[in-house]
Amino acid sequence: MDLKFLPSFLLLSAIIHILTITTIASDLCASEPFHFDVTLIPIYSKCSPIKLPNTTDSLFNTVMVMASTDSQRLSYLSSLLAKKRSTFAPVASGQALNIGNYVVRAKLGTPGQLMFMVLDTSNDKAWVPCTGCTGCSAVTFSPKASTTFRSLDCSVPQCSQVRGFSCPGTISDPCSFNHSYAGSSFSATLVQDSLRLGSDVIPNYAFGCVNNVNGSSIPSQGLLGLGRGPVSLFSQVGALYSGVFSYCLPSFRSHFFSGSLKLGPKGQPKRIRTTPLLRNPRRPSLYYVNLTGISVGRVLVRLPSELLSFNPYTGAGTIIDSGTVITRFVGPVYNAIRDEFRKQVRGPFTSLGAFDTCFEKTYETVAPIITFQFSGLDLVLPLENSLIHSSSTSLACLATAASPNNVNSVLNVIANLQQQNLRILFDTVNNKVGIARELCN
Ligand SMILES: *[C@@H]1O[C@H](CO)[C@@H](O)[C@H](O)[C@H]1NC(C)=O
Ligand SMILES: *[C@@H]1O[C@H](CO)[C@@H](O)[C@H](O)[C@H]1NC(C)=O
Ligand SMILES: *[C@@H]1O[C@H](CO)[C@@H](O)[C@H](O)[C@H]1NC(C)=O
Ligand SMILES: *[C@@H]1O[C@H](CO)[C@@H](O)[C@H](O)[C@H]1NC(C)=O
């Protein structure tokens, strides 16, 4: 660990963690004791229950592997920005979406069956592979083993809210739908059962039971959508969570640590600075915020306001997303930030993977602080969230990028690397997003 890189409170916490580790070294990944919060496990961490190919020990390489699907994610998010103004599509079609970066422990059915579901804040519905599924991985949910399981037929209102549903026969037919995801596709039927998250039990939760998968990029134990659309968790639980949740993503450096998801107003930070949560009625799943400016050191970067401002018709603006790895700005915005950053740090600059502004680590001490200015809230990025170290070279890189070339995006996406050790609170009823420093690990 490069200690000088860390702010002192992080250092202190790192020491505390190291002390804690030595006392519980027998099982670093033991599941947590009873807890109100839902554990959020980075899918590439040492404690990940999901076995992925290409997991490496190097932080930088892990980020590169993870970020390699960012362009698919960006394409997917951009695809949510419908071209046709009149079409109201409540549920994302999910043409291409990456495998997800964090999983939550969930229990489905009675008695509860443990599933590690990918968390996706830009998606509404949930689905899991069911027993008997063709093309699914080994861990599946068994409807037969649950006493509270029920299939939903075409007569239920949720059926018509699921995009791509098909009910060609009578209303007593099962509600089934096809979905594509990151180049794979699957077919599922709409079902309901109890969902247990942390200490909460949500009865009769409607989700997709996946029966058939074509392709290999479907999250192996399912996906839990925390978007705001009609079949989302929040619209299904009614008053239970008052439309409030927050998450804290652990540092990418801390392989053994997990973050947390807090559902509902209980236990949320009492004093937290907030910015308005904007609602795009045509894309209710996305969490838009009003990014008004970006400063690099003391310099407020000059940016044409139309590249930042929220436009529900074109979908332009800025979202906070749980599934993208590196924060991406539309080209001209990124270029302006990068040019100002380069002015303040000594070159030469080289490219590494997705990053085009890498420089000798020794100049890191002069690297300017980057601040995202939202309406009513300045987010001063800790160094850990603005720079990333290459493990195999002596370089540090500015850890943001432009939207991939092949994605014609109007969207700026605040992503995982820039959200490390921050609590991000979403209040979907009072339309606020709060951000506060917190050690999530
Ligand atoms: C994993 O690594 C292999 C070999 O380096 C590469 O061909 C493959 O595309 C990688 N897979 C992913 C999902 O990145
Ligand atoms: C899903 O796709 C399969 C295979 O392409 C097709 O047979 C089926 O009718 C589709 N189902 C729905 C609900 O569209
Ligand atoms: C599976 O996907 C491939 C590639 O998209 C397609 O060619 C093939 O027809 C699909 N198979 C089924 C059974 O849908
Ligand atoms: C975003 O903030 C700017 C500057 O304060 C303001 O003019 C604009 O109306 C805000 N946009 C929205 C959608 O709230």
C-alpha cells in the first residue's frame, strides 16, 4: 500500500483495519454478523462470492478489466435516452449492460435461498436464474423449495409494466418476457416471492425468473434494480423505505472490505449536504443531478453550459451510476478538464488503458484537487478518487475519461472510482441526493 497517497484519516483507518485483520485473520471473508445494512461486495474483491475470469492482484489491472465494459455500459445508458419523444418506456430494454461491479446478499423465498445479486441503480427490475434454466450457471433459485412462491399471470398490472412482456394467449397465461443484456439474452417469467435484504423482509416481491439464457454475460446470480421506475423495489415496497436509500462503495485498494447499502431513512447520516435529484419523466430509472461546474485546483474550467445542463428531451446532463467504473464526460468537457489538469502537473504525459493523462508519481504532490460543483453541493474529490496508480510502472493517472468513441453520448456519468469512500444518499420522495465522506470499508 502506498501510504503517502492516503489522507491521514484514511491512514489511521487503514492501521485500524490492519489491526482488526490480524485478530480475525482466520477468515477475512466471513459473512458479517446480523446487521441492519446490506453488505455490498465488490465483485472483483477477494471476498467476492462470484468467481470471475481475469481477476488479478493488481488494482490497476483490475480497474482496467472492469473498465473494459464501460463502453457497453455507456451505450446502454445512452440507449435509455429514447429518441422518440412520445414513447414512454418504463423499463429499460437493457441492450448492453456490463456484468455489474457490486453484489448484495439477498435471500429469496421461504425458507430464504441465498443469492448474490448485482446491484444496479440504473435499472428497475430484478431477476434471478431459476432451477431448470438452460444456460444459467450453477447457483439458481428453486421455486419448488419455497412455500411463498407464486407465478404471476398476464392479468396482473406489473406484467404490462415489464418491457418486452408477451401475452399472446389468455390473461391466465404466465407473464413472460425476453430481455437482452451485455450481448446476451434471456427469457423469464414474472413471479413473486419474499425478498430478504438485511433484516427486512419484503413479501410478494415481483421479479423475473430466468428460464433460458443465450450468451455468457448475464450476472450469474441475478440482478437487483434500484431505479425509480414502476416495477422497481421502491415502487413495490410502498412506504417501507420512504423512497430513501444510500450506499457507500469501499476503496478499490481494500481487497477484503465490503461497502454497505442502507435502505430506508433509518440510520442515514443526519447532517448531509444535498443537491436536487432531477427527474427525467421519460427515463425515470436514471438518477440525474445538476452538475454546474468542475474546478481543477483553483481554476474553474470554462465549459459551455449546454454540455452540462439537464435536458429531459435529449437526455443530456449528469447521472450518478453504480455500474460504470470510470467517470466519463462528454468529449469537450473531458478535454477541457484534462487540459487544465495538464497545465498544473509536470509532463510528459502518456496513456495507459482508458486513461490519457499519466505522469510520474513523483509529481503527484502538485496534482490539483478536482471538485465537482453540483447545485448546493461541492464534491471535493479525495486524491484516491481522482488519481490511480499503475502497479507495473511509476505512473499515476488522472482517473476520469471521455465517453468512449463508439458511444455517441450526451450523458456525463459519475462512476465507481469517483465514489469510493463516500456515502451517496438518494431521497426519491423529496428529490435530493446527499453526499458525505465516510469510510465504507
Ligand atoms: C480475459 O483475458 C483473456 C486473455 O488475456 C482475454 O482474451 C479475455 O478477453 C479477457 N476476458 C475479459 C472478460 O476481460
Ligand atoms: C422470446 O424469445 C424466444 C426465442 O427467440 C421466442 O420463442 C419467444 O416467443 C420469446 N418470448 C417473448 C415473451 O417474446
Ligand atoms: C443466441 O444468440 C446468437 C447470437 O446473438 C444467435 O445467433 C442465436 O440464434 C441465438 N440462439 C437462440 C436459441 O436464440
Ligand atoms: C442547474 O443549476 C443552474 C445554476 O445554478 C441553474 O441555472 C439551472 O436552472 C439548474 N438546472 C436545473 C434543472 O435545476
